[in-house]
Amino acid sequence: MLLSVKYLSLNLWRRQVNKILLTRRKLVGLLALTLIACEDTDKQSSQTPLTATSSVEIYLENTLDEPRGFCLDIVGFKSNADPNKGLQAHTCYSYQGSVAIDQGFDLQKMNEKSFYIPGFEVCMQVESTEIPSEISLNPCTGSDKQKFDFNGNGKIYLEVNKNLCLTISKDNSRQGGGGNPVHLIRDVKIEMCDPSFEVYQRWGRRIN
């Protein structure tokens, strides 16, 4: 009788041990699956496509005398640029691998007619909606002077006056303060849209 009780107790102990081992194996398997899922999530995150909120550079379609292209740019150098000094056309920095902070425009805002530079929290603005004028950078107000239409033909019009287009200077480029070869600069302003000036008035936008 005593032997039978001992045998029964031993069997119960073995069953408990087997249950513990089985539970442990399940936990190890779940942990492994969790780690794999985390790795997959990380991979997917690193490959997430850019969205409409991405920063894009605005470049002149004709490269003129600058093979790297001209992009809208805040006067100054990258994070040290000064919006108070206005907007210019400068060698596109994307040849260095990314859109520069002083050349990056918010694509979503652009689709809403606002040419907003998030790195400096300013918007492109004209002095007049009636005649050709200079372009400045100011806090965003949503006024007519800050509304532009980037349409399918590459022209950037003033929203309230489709006769006025963003235009790069036809004058010769001047040298900037850096780059190898040295970066080039031209002025930009709002001028009358003119098919004969198309090489100076057609723009594109890209991530880099």
C-alpha cells in the first residue's frame, strides 16, 4: 500500500514537471515570435514611404549654368540662414544627399497654397498682388500675398493674379560662399508670366 502511494505521488510530480516544462516552452516560443514581430516592425518603419507632410525642395527645371540645379533658398547657410534677408535661388543642396533645412518646403501646406518653410516657420510672401514685386519671408497669416498655386505646367502663380509668376533672374549667376565647385546664386521675384521666359519660370519639386 505504501509503495502504491509513493508511485502515485511520483506520477503526480512528473505530470506537474511536464506541465511546467510545456508552459516554459510556450513562453519561449511566444517571446521569439514577439522579437521577430518587433524586428519586422522596425524594418517596415525604416522603409515607410514619405508622405504629403514631407519637406521638398523647389527647383528650376532648367539648370541654366548650374549642373546641380537652382533651388529656392533662404539667404544664409542652412540652419544659420536668416529669413529676414529673404528668398533667393541657390545651388540645390540635395546633391549632398538630402533636402536642406533652408530649402525645405512643407508639401502638404504647398498643396493648400501656402509655401511654408517649417525649419524657420515662415511663409513666402509678395509685396504686391497687382504688379511685379520682391519676395520676402514672413510669419504665416494666410493672406492673399502668401497664397500661390503650383500647377501642373510647372508655373508658380500668385493665387489671386494668374498673370504673375515666380521667376528666377535672367542675369548671370554670382558665386556663393561655399561648395566645390562653388555654389551659385540668383535672385528670384514675382514677374509677369511670359512664354518667352519659360526657362526662368518653370519649377519642379522633389524629395532629393
